[in-house]
Amino acid sequence: MLKSKTFVKKTRSGGVMKVVREHYLRDDIWCGSEVCTECKQDSTVLQKDACIESSLCPYPHYLVPDTNVVLHQIDVLEDPVIRNVIILQTVLQEVRHRSAPVYKRLKDIIHEQGRHFYTFTNEHHRETFIEREPGESANDRNDRAIRVAAKWYSQHLKTPESGPDGLKVVLLTNDQSNKLKAEETGLAVYKFDEYIKSLTGNPELVDCLALSNDDKNEITSSKVLFPEHLPLSKVQAGIKSGSFLQGTFRASRDNYLEATVFVQGEGEDSTEVLIQGLQNLNRAVHQDVVAVQLLPKNQWVAPSSVVLQDDGAAKDDNVDEDEEEKVLTGPLTETARRATGKVVGIIKRNWRPFCGMLNVSQIKESTRHLFTPADRRIPRIRIETRQASTLAGQRIMVAIDGWPKDSRYPNGHFVRSLGGAGEKDTEEEVLLLEHDVPHQVFSQAVLSFLPKTPWSITPEDMAQRQDLRHLTVCSVDPPGCTDIDDALHCRELENGKLEVGVHIADVSHFIRPGNALDKEAANRGTTVYLCGKRIDMVPELLSSNLCSLRSNVERFAFSCIWEMNHKAEILKTRFTKSVINSKASLTYAEAQMRIDDANKNDDITKSLRGLNKLAKILKRKRIENGALTLSSLEVRFHIDSETHDPIDLQTKELMETNSMVEEFMLLANISVAQKIYDEFPESALLRKHPAPPPSNYDILIKAAKSKNVMIHTDSAKALADSLDVAKVDGFQYFNTLLRILATRCMMQAVYFCSGMDSDFHHYGLASPIYTHFTSPIRRYADIIVHRLLAVAIGADSTYPDLMDKHKQSALCNNLNYRHKMSQYAQRASVAFHTQLFFKTRGIINEEGFVLFVRKNAIIVLIPKFGLEGTVFFNSKDKASPSLVFDEEGPSLKVEQHTFHIFDQVKVTISLDDSNIQHQKIRMALTEPVIPGVSVPAPEAEPQAKKQKLDR
Amino acid sequence: MAGLELLSDQGYRLDGRKATELRKVQARMGVFAQADGSAYLEQGNTKALAVVYGPHEMRGSRSRALHDRAVINCQYSMATFSTAERKRRPHGDRKSTEMSLHLKQTFEAAVMTQLFPRSQIDIYVKILQSDGGNYSVCVNAATLAVIDAGIPMRDYVCACTVGFVDETPLADLCYAEESGGVSSLALALLPRGGQIALVQMDARLHQDHLETLIEAAMTACKCVSKVLDEVVRQHLQETSVLSR
């Protein structure tokens, strides 16, 4: 081992400081190639016959990309065609320094065995280490280091037996001067795009190429469209002095020329700055962190109420902007004006690959096309592709490369195709990607932590657990459920008291903290249920087999056992890890039948009856305490088993047994929450539901008033009581509608760490403390709660992250985010299936109720389908009827008829597929008949619909 | 900005060492003629000078004398130019006092003090350049100086720091590693018997990992002891050749 030292000088704020670091050079770093006989390596990564069909390099070769190639062309490198690549340490470190996401992706490729990516630690190798020469910049030194390493490799691999066609090393760089210098030393060196274009076997890779700087000049005219962004140093100085504000850029969904920047102030006071017009938006993209400068007060404007979509043919860059801007300026009242600003600099881009569709250019031979993202807040992106004809009609993913100041649109490149638009699989993929739901198959690393099958219970396991196999435990779930995570039992004790047990799948026994499986589950956060599909949080072996508490098999459980009297008062609570053997897996309907069937008297039925009796008492007590029973319509699709298309749709029914299971789950959650909070006041993971601000209830109170019903919202109890008595004769659905409205007034319930917050109250359940314990198979929060509880009862050991409130709180943030996104994805999935359903149905006439009244529309709820839709009264192509909106009612007078909340109406429902990317359900009024508005006959309908009716 | 990657996937540390490898250790004994014993030791870029006086009669207050063994008096100091930013005072601050105390405890465990009742042994250590592992370098240098002074010891006292990164113990941390948020542990060992003279740790570490960490530290200390042993033998050979 050889040793040498480098001296590095570093300056830090205030002064000059000399930092001396040791740098050891070694002769035991191997080249990692199968061909090599010199190196004494145990395993090799690079293959002997490293062939890619390339017209430039017909011989087998290894690739050595330089830093910029990795940074900009990671999409290409990720393609499985690219193999046998040497990543130099110099490159890896530079990438790490410059872009964390690219670094992560690069590491993922390196870890993939089949890809044959080898990391060569050239900086510590005796023969490839170079020192920076005087006057040489750090970048130049790194470039030289890369050349030296490539040179070393090419000489090292030149063995006698490999002839002239032997293995070679090909350096890939986009830097002209670097390329020249490399050629001087006799290296095989190509530009990255040259090389990729030479791959005769895989022409499609060319589209993945990111546009490099010199290409951009060709693509756009020389006219400068946007003001220059300020350099970061100026931006920071500006923010410090207060002349600029820093915030997150949020593009408007409805108007592409408008956006708001959300400026996070100290504590509660945050402001929003309005930005209008292309120039002022200045190339910021949704979710970027930007610096904005406020305009003088006299230039402040009001948010426009116009819906504006950037569509039509690709506008040339020299299009007259005035024309675009004109639409914006509406009438300005002093009060409506808001703080308005312009973007002066981008602090951090938050670009991700976007899903969407290609607008094929009108010119047939053109290779440049515009791409329209599915998310309306993202601008259209210009990409270059030769496969436009195949990609048209497909959903594709595109990444943005940059947005030069002389280009109307950002430039990007094609990443991959997701499949045909409108197809179920494709659309599911799109909605998962757009909602950021991790849905890849589990990696090998994750699967390696699964228990070995066939799995059996060992005597050691038994010794640590209580044997509850003799108990008559059963589970009650929706039909078709395979991830059963809860089971119940109830029996009478000798002292006349009742013993009730809730047994929860012991997932934390299989998922140990900190391993890849745990990390993956923590990242996924929750299982996502789409219509007819489930995106698991943990691999299927666990979710549907080893953890699932199926009947007649022995399973590990975490049990919460209470001793209760017949008044459902808890006398004793006990938690234990156990082994159970469920006697039956029932559906809600089956369980209900057993309870109702007086002839049945077996143990399971008795146990169910006992549970049911207690649950009713518990529920009554809970409601007396002020818990809310809210309502939202959930629909369920009957899916055709062959085509997986929805064939029927019904709203979910609730049975007594539903609430029976729910009641005990709530009880278990509350008991556990209390226990872990007592034990770990600083680091317990709890769930809270904040009380909504009183103003949230305005809409509810107004709506009820219109029917002469008073709603009190002073407390949860008052609300619950007044909802209970709210009834209108001859209008049975009124109460449900009110509850639906009340649900909309609520806040989101969130996970939090007890050490970081002081308000624990759960408003909806009227419980002072609450957590999630009962579904560890599908929620990660429950796994953490299991671990905390296991430590609290001494059944498991702790680990540092569990007790760290900051880490815990970071985890909560992720869980809350994933939870929210999964709900959105679920809703989107239901919406998509509803569309599929109506696609096959044509037009349907249904009865509905007015749920909200807006300025130009009413929102109608169809109880039969749980579907909500908007009926617009003004459309683009015809004169709008006279509309009078009364905010106090709220009511809307259309011509002669006045609409109030809760009015009963009849509508026709159909699918509007004029825009294939955004299909939507369209509703039109049929009753009450208003001339010129309602649609008694096809003539009065919008274009898309007419065609359908004719058919 | 990403922090430093302390251990790469290939198993190399910042300076190119592997997890268990020590920095290069170089040492000389008998560097001063006036002192009873002295030594100079470099461990990578950390450099220390140790001087030993004694055993001699108690100086200063005689009341501190112990009737059954010698008193060990340690003083630790750092040269003002030893760190990247110039130090204000070379010794007497809190950190130095604590370090002096640790050294004292370490050597009380190793030196056979009962042979010299009512006397005193002075050990002065100065760090000339600091690049991590100050305590262990001081202990190693002082050991050589004590040996040079001819004071009987139970065994060499060898010390080494270990850190814990990505479930792997790293031996002999340099400054960049120490300041990179690693929980580090310093351990002084009497290698032949495997007795621990001192363990010191300020950072948080999960209990499960402690054993592996101590294990790694002991192996590292044994490596250090081999080097020190060689230095002593070399030194003896040189001096005896001269005296012949």
C-alpha cells in the first residue's frame, strides 16, 4: 500500500483556512472485468463479450461516460440495453454533488446485477490518481482524471490473447475540448448522441436523448421571449433584503396564464402572490421554488375568472403575445385586486417526468412535436421524436430538459410509453404516476427479507407468545378481502364478566426495522385500493398469506384483550403477542345472517351476538359523547370477471356488522393510543382530527336554513344532535344530504408525533386521543404503533429511530402525504370507472339533488350512483340565459326558475369524450323544464352529445 | 448539498482506507535528552509529542503524596497552530483539562505505581497537529515515552478511536470523519491481557451496536500495539548498538 498526501486549501466565510487531508493510494483496487487475469478479484462485474450492436464500435467494448453525460442522459443510461459501463469514482462524486435525484438513480442502476455497471475507485488507485496542476480548474482536473482512468483501462485490458478486435474502452463525452484531448492520447471517444445514434439494434433510444445545449439553438428562433433569470447569488441577496419573496409556484388549473406563488411566512402568516401573463410567469413550472418581485400597487390585478386552456396548434414563437394577454384583463374593482408580482429567478426546479399525450405536428415530416401533460398545470413541452406516428394516441412520459429564454415552450425528451390512451391498464398507470403512488414490483432487495416458505411456527416463537389457539376467533370483512388484518372474539368468563379480544395481524414480527422491506413499506405508507386492483404496501406473501388472519390456519397476532361487564365498561385491558387460529372468515352479510338466524347456536354465532350487543352499547356511548356520524356515498362496481369492465354500479350498503367491527377497532385504537402515549409521551405516533374553523360550517348552516332547519355547530356534540333531529317531511334523503354536506366541512385527520404537538383531540370520534393500530397490513402507521406497543409491553426491543421525535415526525409527514395521494388516486380511479361505465351505457336519465349552487352552474348529486356532476348554464357557443345569483340563499335564478340547495332535479348523464385526455361525465338538465336551458330534445345539447343520441 | 459520503459502496473511506485499516503510524523514541523519557508519534496527520519526568519526589504540595503508590500527573496541551483555525490558549481550557484527566486515569491503570510510593510521575503531551483521534494518539505517544523513561508498566497501553457508519465500525477516524456526525468511541487497551483501561464515548449509539464497536476498537488497538512494539524493539537495537 502506497501513501501520499494532497493538500487542499479551502476558504470558509470570514477567512482562509488550510485543510490538509490524507489521501491513500492503493494497489488492491481491481478492474472488475472478466477478461482480466492480473487482478486478484473475487467477483467480476463487467462481461467478457460486452457487445451492443453499434455501427461505430463493432468490437466488444466498455463504456466510460463523463459527468455531464450521466447528469443529462440518465434516462438513456437507465435503459436495459446499455450494459457494461464503468462509472468512475470521480464521476460518481461529481454527480452526487450536483444532483441528488440523478445520483440516486445512478446508484439504483449500479446495484442492478444484470446491468453490469462497475464503479471503479480511480481516485484511490495508484496508477490513475492525478494531482491538480497549478492553474488547472477543478473541472479540468476531473476531466483529465477521467481520461487517465479510461487510458489506464484500455491499456490494462490489452492482453496478449485479445487481438486487435479485443475489448476496448469507449469514452463518452459531450465536451468538445475533452473529446479532442482524449483523441490525442489515442482513446476511442464519441459524443454521447453520436454513439446512441449508432446503435443499430435500438433506434428508439434516440428519442430518450436529452437535448444538449447546441441543439437548442436550432430549435428556437433567436427572438428572446422571456426576461433572463437572475443568478442565485442576486436572488439570495434580494430575499435577504426583502425585495424578493421566496415561494412555491402553483400554476392555475384553469388558466395557463395565471399562477400563484405561495410564500411561507413565519408561523401562521403566509401570503399568496398572484402572477399573470407569460412574461411575468417567466418559465416557472408548477411546484418550482421561485423568487418573485412584487409589482407596484397600481399594477396589481384581480385573479381572472376566465377558463383558459393553452390548446390549438403549436404556436410559433413569434406569435403576438398581446393577443394572448388581452383576454386576461377584465373589469377591475379595487377590492378584488391582490398582491401581484413577477418571477425573477428560479431557486429550485421541481421537474419530474410528466404523463400526457403527444400532439402530433401538422407537418408530416417534422420530428418536433408538442406534448400535452395530463396535469393541466404543467405547460406543454416540445419534444423531438421520430416515432410520432406510433406515439400518437398513446400515453407517454416526458421529462423537461430546460426552458431557454427564447422558446415559447420548454424542451424535453421522451422517456417511455405507457400504452394506448383510454385503455384501462394505461389509465391506471397514469393515475398512479400522477398521484405519485409507488407501484413498481418489489425489488429483489426487498423480497430477500421475506420469511422463507414454507413457513411454520417454531417452538421459540411459541415460547414468546401467548397461545390463544383455543379461542373461538373469527374475522368479518368485505367480500373478496384477502388481506385480513383483524379478528375478534367474545366469551363469557367464569366470573360472569365478558372477555373481548381484538386480534391484529402481527406484521411487525415479519418486518424488522431498518431493512429494505421496512424502508419500502415506510415509503409506500399505505396500500392503495383502486377499483379492481390493489397496490400493496408489503409483498403479497405477507399481505395475503403469512400476516392475513385466514380461517383454520395458525397465525401470529397482536391481541388486545379487555374484560368487560355487560354494560360494556372496560374493567381490565391487556395487550399481548399471541398465536391464534381463526375459526371462520366471514363477510359482513354472512355474519349478519348468523346473528339473525335464531336456529344457529354454535360458538361462533354466540361470540358474534355477544360482540354485537356490546358494540351497540359502545356506539350509543360514543354518540352520547358527541361523536359524529357523517355520510359520504361510496360506490362499488360489479366488475366483469372476463373483461374487467364495470358492468354495474351500486352504492355500498352498511350493515349492523359493519359498525360492530368498526366499534371494536375504535376501542382497540383508543386503548392502544393511551398505552403508548403513557409509555412514550415524546415519541408516540398518534392521529388527530382538528376541529374545523367555524367559518367552514357556513355553507351547511345556510343550506339547512333554506329548509327551516337549525344546525348548531358550537361543538361536535351540538352538531351531532342537530343533525340527528334534522328532518323534513316528505324528503327522506334530506338527512343524508345534510350529512354529506357536513362531511365536506371537516378538516383532514392527520398522523403526528406526540412530542411535536400539544393538541391530540380527535374531533370526529370525540376522543381525547386516538391512533391507528388495527390495519398494519395496509398502513405503515400501524406498524410503528405495533412496535411502540411491543416495546411498551416488553415483547420486542427498541431501536433509535423509534424514539427520535424528529424522525418520527418526518415519517408522519410522508404518511400523511401518501394517505392523501392514495385517496385522490382512489377517487380518480372511481371517476375513471364511472366513465367506463357510462361509455357503455350511452345516455341515462336520473333523478338527483342540487348539492351546491354556483354563479353559473349547479352541482347535482345522483344518489343512485354516488355521482356528482356540474350542470353549466352558460356555454361557449350560445347565448347564456339570464342568471341571477343570490349568495345569501344561496340560490340561482335561471330565466324564470330558481334553484335552491336540495332541490330535486332530473338530468341526463353521458360521457363527453371530445377530449381524449380528459374525458368527463356531462350532465344536462331535463327537469324542471326551462326553455333554452333544459334538454327535452337532442337539438339543444352540446356537440359531443348529439352524436351519441343520433346513434 | 449532500454531506460527505463516509463509506462508499465499494467499501472505501474518504481517504481511501478500508473500514478496518488504520492510518500510517510512525514514531520515534528518545527525542529529548533532558527528559527522563520522550517520544514523538504520528498517526496520519495527527502528531503528538510526549515527555515523561520521574519518578521523582513530590513537587509542590507534599500533602498530595500517596503512601502506597506514585501519583501520576498528566498535562495535555495543543499547539496554537495545530488546528485549522488558530487556537487562543494552548492548555487550561475545559477540553484540555478533561483530556488530562482521561490520560491520568489511563496511565494509573497501566503504570505499576505501587513500586514508587510517595513519588510522582509527570507525563506531558502536546499535540502538534490535530487531525482526529487526539486522545488515542496522546496515549500511544505517552506509552512510548513512559517506556523510554524506563518506568515499569503492566503492558503497552494502546488506544484507538472507532466510529459507526452504515452498520460498519470504522477504525481510527480522521478529523473529517469525526466531524461528519459519526458517533465515535475511544478505547484504551492493555492488549496482552485484553483489559480495557478506558472507554470514552459522548455520542448516542444504540446498545445493540456497542459490542461490535468495542470489538472493532480492540482489534484496532492490537494492531497499534504491534506497531509500537516494533518501534520499541527498533529503538532498543539502535541504542544498544551505540552503547556497545
